[in-house]
Amino acid sequence: MSEVQGPVHVEAEVVATKRIGGYRHLTLTAPGVPERFRAGNFVAVTVEGHVARRALWVHRVRASSSYGPTLDVVVEDRGAGSGTAWLAAQPVGTRLALTGPLGRPFALPKDAVSCLLVGEGYAAAPLFPLAERLRERGCGVSLVVSAPDESRLLAALEARRSARSVTVLTADGSVGLRGTVADHVDDLLRRSDADVVYAAGPHAVLRAAAGAAERAGAWSQVAVETPTPCGTGLCHGCVLPVVGEDGVDRVVRTCADGPVVRGDRVRWEAL
Amino acid sequence: MIPGPVMVAAGCGGTGRELATYCGDDGLDGLDFVTRSITLDARAGGPGPRIEEVPGGLVNAVGLPNPGLEHFLATELPWLVRAGARVIVSIAGATMGEYADLARRLSRAPGVAGLEVNVGAPDEVGVGLFEVREPYHSASVIAAVRREFPADRPVLAKLRPDVSRIVEGARSCHEAGATAVVIGNAVPAAFPDGRSGGLSGPAIAPVALRCVAEVARALPELPTIGCGGVHDLRSANAYLDAGAASVQVGTALLHDPTTVARLRAAFTSSPQED
Ligand SMILES: Cc1cc2nc3c(=O)[nH]c(=O)nc-3n(C[C@H](O)[C@H](O)[C@H](O)COP(=O)(O)OP(=O)(O)OC[C@H]3O[C@@H](n4cnc5c(N)ncnc54)[C@H](O)[C@@H]3O)c2cc1C
Ligand SMILES: Cc1cc2nc3c(=O)[nH]c(=O)nc-3n(C[C@H](O)[C@H](O)[C@H](O)COP(=O)(O)O)c2cc1C
């Protein structure tokens, strides 16, 4: 069988919805999408009454369930924008136009090196399938899950299977270490002795992780979010300022040329 | 000679590769694909956020990001030609000389089916472009392009859907040698924070439709191509019923990348009917 490739545009259906802390976890069927998924990909969904689409990280895929293959996404349950609030409120049975998997996924190391994975809030979602893939390759995984407070901490419990260590950080100290990724990342990197750093979260988290990697002589890959109107690469509306391989400053599309890029390539001050 | 009846609007089909994924087994084969506007030198485009949603549409100030003619000819064009697309290259220039230069070099590039001259970009989108506020400006650009481009291939003039000037603008472009006029571009608008941009999507369809109807009445011999808010058979047929020879699909592709493939299939199975 030839490997299935490229995104598809399909009708997805909500088959389960669960509130966990401040987030809503939606389980969707989306024919062909779980099969094509790689960690770091995202999906674009249509939200009723909106022209622009909403990009969502894929938190988990199941190759089989009583509904067939499924994928999970995580959205803010309250206090989010109009589109994600609508999504969070959808009951089981809702059908959505969904396109995916989209974007460049995380690149995996060829050798069984040790890796530090740093994520914050809902955006830590893609690190969970990444941790599984890395473990399958024999890589040692140290996972850092961070959040402003406990309600926005993605459950690290299930990750204990794929990670040799899990560190929890909250800004308010409600669980785990108190402080931000920027406060702790150099220390965590030193202790994990990682050769590769993967980061997903707000720009400050990505920048701190990429900076720590550079100081320690490690590689880094960051999953960047910027406002993404179509998600498919068609509109050139999402802006990711980078330095090209040739040293020339460029602006590339977050959705099509990212969202995962090398941390040392991002021009953070222009983001 | 007039492409259609369904074309991809400039700047809304990516480089073509991204769109092909959503066009079924045939990909872009036989599809009339208008490229994003190409300039002589590369343009990085505007700062973010470049696009915001408003009810019924999008406001954009993308700023015509493109890799410049040289790079386009070396990479994007050959790919589109291999994919079987009928490639209509949208061009934008800072001076008349640049338009002429673009037309001359594109006339020699294999596989260019026609040109679309972007003479109606909303001000902010077209920063640094030749000023085409007056119909005689657009006409002189069209004439310069027509002189450099083979007469047997179409030159389309893409105009702003401004009903107070559209007939005059269309007539001048026609007299200057345009094969057809595309009506229209994004409508000059503002972002919620006051920055200038262009409004596109279903919200502008009635505006562009009125312009198409006026031109069809005043200049029945000039083919028109309707552009603005086309997203289904009904919105496409509204333009065709008003006298347009063809329609272009832009914003709808950003909402649903399969729109063009579905419309093409609909027209093949039931030509120009509801
Ligand atoms: C690659 C990627 C993955 C994402 N994954 C998730 C996820 O897993 N869970 C989640 O809850 N959110 C995620 N987001 C953000 C999400 O796509 C929403 O677009 C964003 O939260 C704003 O939409 P809204 O409906 O909440 O707000 P609204 O105020 O209704 O949105 C207004 C407009 O701004 C755009 N916009 C504003 N901020 C952003 C942003 N940070 N990213 C993208 N578009 C923005 C929206 O597309 C929309 O057009 C992701 C974004 C990207 C780019
Ligand atoms: C994101 C975006 C990029 C565009 N880029 C171009 C462009 O490069 N050249 C051009 O002539 N028009 C450009 N346009 C205008 C469209 O081609 C089209 O004329 C306009 O959006 C109205 O049609 P629509 O409502 O179907 O989008 C762009 C529009 C959008 C939304």
C-alpha cells in the first residue's frame, strides 16, 4: 500500500466532548485525517457564521475506536474568542467542515538522542503525540508542561508512559514548580542533557526555549501560532518572519512553511 | 478566448500547489488559474495581522507578497504549466515601464495563457504601485502591456468595483486593447483599528454585481468577468445572468478550498443553470 499523503477536506463529526479544567476536549471523526497525521500538524475547522477558519493542534489520534479512527483537539472552554467559544459549546453529533492534517510537522531525530519537550497551555497539545513517536524511536523524553494556573495545565498523567520525566510549572505555583518557562528552561535543559528541544506555546515560551537551546548548543524546533485566516497556504495572510538557510531575512507563511520551524531561524523581535 | 466559466481569483490560490490538493484527481488540469500579482522585484508583503474577519467577508492588507518575476518564472510557473493549469499571470508594477517589462518577459515564457493587469488594487494593498485612480491611467497601462503581449492571447484588465467610474474605466481599458475586464477587486475599506485595507467576500457581491450589470448594459461588446463573493452556483449564476462571460473565486477558497472544484463540476454537469 502506498503511503497516504497530503491534507483532505472532509466533514468531521463531534463524537465526544469533555471539559477538563479550563479546556474543552473534543473527539472528532474526520475520514482520512488521523491516518495522515504527524505530530505538529494542525487542522483547520469551519465555524458557523465565520469566513476565516480556526486552526487547532491535534492532541491525540486513535487508529481505532468504536467510531473508527478519531482525533482530539483542545479549545479554551471560557473566555476565548467568538469562534473557539462556539466550538467549545458544540454537542456530540455536530458536523464540521475540517481540513487537515496541515502544516509541517516536527522533524524527528535519526538517532536515539535525548529530547526536552516544553509546552504551555492548550498549545502543549502536539507534544503528547510527539513524545510517543520519540519514545518509539528510543529517544529519552523529558516533558515540561506549563500553564498560568492549574486549570490550563494539559493533563500530564498519560504522558508518563512516553516520558522518562515530567515537570509541571505554573505561574502562580498552584501545582508543580512556580514560575515561567523562561525562569526554568536553562536549568531543565541542563538536567535533561537533551540534544534537541521541542517547544509549543505562546511566543515567549518558544523564544525562551529556543534561546536556551542555542546557549546549550542543542537543536530546537518551535511550533508557532500566528493569526491564520485560511490555514491551507492559499491566502498568504499569516506572517512568520524568519532568517533563511542562506542568511536572508524572509517572511514565510506560518501555516504552509511552518507552523514548526527551527527555533534559531525565527526573528522573534519581528514576530 | 475568454477563460472560464470558473477561474481562481488572484492571490487566493496560493502558488497553485496548495490548491491542487483540493481539486480531485485532475488537480489543476484545465483550470483557469490567475496567479497572485507578480512584480518585477520580490515583495515581502505587509506586516501582520494582514487579514481580519468582518461579518460576510474579510478585510485584507496582504500587500502583494510575491517572489518577483525571476523566481516566479524559474519555479512557480513551470510547476503550474506541468500541472496543466491555464495560467493567467496577474501583474503589478510601480511604473508603466515595469508593466511593459513584465508583459514582454512573460510573453516569452512558455505556458503563459494570458495576463491580468491589476489596475484596481485598494490603496493600502497596492502600496508602491503605479497610481491608477483615473481611467486614462489604467488605459495607458493596458496599452503598454498590449503592445508587448501577443495579440492572440488575452489581456484582462482588473478594475475596482466603483460604480461611479466603472463604465468609463471599462471603456478606456477596452479601447486600449483589453480583451475583457475583471470586475472587480477588493473594495477599499478599513480594519476595525482604522488601518486601510480591502474588503472581499460575500459582502461585496452586490457591489460588484451592480458594476457588471452597468458595464454589460453600456458596453455589450466587451466581455466581463465577475469577481466578488462568488461561493456557490447561485452567486456565480447571478454574474452570468447579469451578462458576465465568466466568474472568479477568491475569498470562498479561503473558507473552503474545494469551492472551485465543486463549481467546475457543477458547471460541467448542468451548464449555467441553477
Ligand atoms: C497552528 C495553530 C494552532 C492552534 N491550535 C489551537 C488549539 O489547539 N486550541 C485553541 O483553542 N486555539 C488554537 N489556535 C488558535 C485558534 O486557531 C483561534 O484562531 C484563535 O484562538 C482566535 O480565534 P477565536 O475564534 O477564539 O477568536 P476570534 O476573536 O473570534 O478570532 C478573530 C480572528 O483572529 C484570528 N486569530 C486571532 N488570534 C489568533 C491566533 N493566535 N491564532 C490563529 N488565529 C487567530 C482568527 O482566525 C479570527 O479570524 C491555534 C492557532 C494556530 C495558528
Ligand atoms: C488574501 C487576498 C489576496 C489577494 N491578492 C490579490 C492579488 O495579488 N492581486 C489581485 O489582483 N487581487 C488580489 N486579491 C483580490 C481578489 O483576487 C478578488 O478580486 C477580491 O478578493 C474579490 O473577490 P472575492 O470576494 O471572491 O474574494 C486578493 C484578495 C484576498 C482576499
